[in-house]
Amino acid sequence: MDPQEPARSAPIDPASIPQRKLATGAQMPAVGLGTFGSDHVSPAQVAEAVKGAAAAGYRHFDCASVYGNEPEVGAALETVIAGGIPREELWVTSKLWNDKHAESDVIAQCRKSLADLRLNYLDLYLVHWPFPNFHPPGCDVTSRSADAKPYIHASYMKTWRKMEELVDMGLVRHIGTSNMTIPKLKLVLRDARVKPAVNEMELHPHFQQPELFKYVVDNGIQPVGYCPIGSPGRPERDRTPEDTAPTEDPVILEIAKRHVVSPAAVCIKWAVQRGQTPIPFSVHHYRENLECVTRDPLTDEEMRAIGGLDRNCRLIKGQVFLWKEGQTWEDLWDVNGEITPP
Ligand SMILES: NC(=O)c1ccc[n+]([C@@H]2O[C@H](COP(=O)([O-])OP(=O)(O)OC[C@H]3O[C@@H](n4cnc5c(N)ncnc54)[C@H](OP(=O)(O)O)[C@@H]3O)[C@@H](O)[C@H]2O)c1
């Protein structure tokens, strides 16, 4: 047996993982495990990864009802807790899906996720997208909801009031937004009684969103970054010919070689050192993805080199949320600095 093996498989001390301090003072581990199986990794495989990742030292799990695996992930979390990891050491996020924004649905949906995840509170509950549209899981990007709606701030705030109520009820510790833009967040920050603690957004070396990143940090909101390694396993429907892959970027490859880690690990190290919380999905590489942030940091020069790689290459464009003919996906993202009019 390789004498290194036990050392390699020993758990990574969760205390060695950087933490993010939220506006409430709570600590959130700066690396989480994503749980979206991208339509090809089964709920059972994701649940196995959750158990394996917890044993490896993960304490942060990014879940959502729409991932279709919360019951299996919940059974895995129950095993993890029964195995001796106290609930208070875990950070579990879930998300309200887009067809459940109605005031009468929010609390019931949160309770459903709690029951599926076998928990009595969530650390974080996010409004998954700012658009209250239904589209079936796995649908093509050309699919449109018959009653598709744009962002309507008054409607979003009705949903948000219910999110605030969940905090009052003790069912969730923090609430947050996802897939937002600066103009939308400005309105939410103006009107919220309980401010978003987190904004979950796409972030990787080819899509760094510098303005939104700065805006959320300046406003005391923690940026959580999805697709941190460029989502190489994303569904076919989320691929376009213009997309680029950060893990194939020559600068990333060079840095990976220098540090003797994978290009994916370089993306994760960069994310944590930049100040966001990456939530890489993995059923095969989760240990490496956590371990890489505990040693051999990137140099300032390497950080600057990766900072220069931004290509404004959004991978998750959200086409299914377009609400009228003749629009392009950029309309969803308020690229002119104003909320795209209805
Ligand atoms: N809020 C939102 O709207 C939103 C949107 C998208 C995603 N998310 C969340 O963000 C999570 C992450 O996003 P994502 O899954 O799209 O993309 P990702 O984390 O960038 O990429 C995951 C893919 O990378 C592979 N991978 C992971 N680590 C690797 C490594 N060290 N070396 C080589 N390959 C590696 C995984 O394969 P293996 O499994 O084989 O390791 C998997 O195919 C999701 O699971 C979900 O929780 C949220």
C-alpha cells in the first residue's frame, strides 16, 4: 500500500478552510459542494458525493428544490449528522424555484425543502431567479413559458416579504438573492427589511463580473460563485459556440503546472483568494477541490494574471426566462445599467 494513502485520505480539517463572515456575524465556509447533477448525474450519485464530501471535510452544501435530489441529499445529510458532525457545523443552502414566487407558496416551499433535506432550519434560502416563470426541468433553451413575466419589483418584494417572514419564524437563518443585477439589487436593498446576506452569481476566470462583485461586497453581501470551474459538465442546452472554458486557458494551465494541481483547482484557489465562495459540483474531484484552498496560495502576480483573463463569457444565459419575442438573453441581465423595461 502506498504509505501516503492514509494521509491523503485523512479528512481535511474544516478549521483550515477559510470562512466568510456574513452581516449577521455568522461564518460560512468559503468553499461549498454544488449539488446540481446537470441532468446526467443521478440523485443517488449526488447523495454519495455529499456523504463523501462531508467525510473529506466539507461543511457547506448548495442545494435547490429544482435540482430534483433534495430527498436523497437530505438522507445523506441525516447520515452525516448521525455520524457525528453536529448540525451547527453544517451550512446548508436551498432555493425557492421560479414557479413558487406567489406569497401563498413561499413558506410551504421552504417547509418542503426542509422536510426533504431532513432539517429543521436552513442556513440560507435564496430566491433562485428574479423571474417568476415556469419551465419544465430539462427543457430546451428555446422553451418559453406561456405567461412569462419580466422582473417586476413590486412582485419580487411580495416574495421577499415572505422570505423575511421565514427568518422571523426561525426556519431560515439568512436569506439571499441569485442571478441578480445591480439595478435590481439597488431596489431590493432600498426596500428590504431583512437585507440579502448573499448573492449567488456565475463567477469564474472567464466571467468575473467585476462591477457586480464590487457592488455586492461594498454593500455587505457575500458573493457566492456558481460554475466556478466553467461548468464543463453543463447540459447541452446551456452551451453556445461562443462559450470558452477557463480550465483550457493557457494562463490557467501554466499556473496549474507551476503549483502541480489541476486547472480546476487553480480556478477554485483564485475564487477563494479573490473573496468569493465557490460551490464546485463534483462527484469525482471534491476532495481535491477543498484541499487546494488549504495550501500553496497563488501569488499576487498569479492573481493579477487570472484577473486579466475576464472575457465576459456568461455560460448560464437564462434564455428560457425571456418574456417576449425579439429579445436576446442580454435583456435578462440589464446590460445597459437599467432594468430592462417590460
Ligand atoms: N444559483 C444558480 O442559478 C445556479 C446556477 C448554476 C449552478 N449553481 C450551483 O453551482 C454548482 C456548481 O456549478 P456547476 O455544477 O454548473 O459547475 P462547476 O462546478 O463549474 O463544474 C462542475 C463540473 O466540473 C467537474 N469537476 C469538478 N472538479 C473538478 C476537478 N478538480 N477536475 C476536473 N473536473 C472537475 C465535475 O465533474 P466530476 O463530477 O466528474 O468531478 C463537473 O462536471 C451547481 O452544482 C449548483 O449547486 C447555481
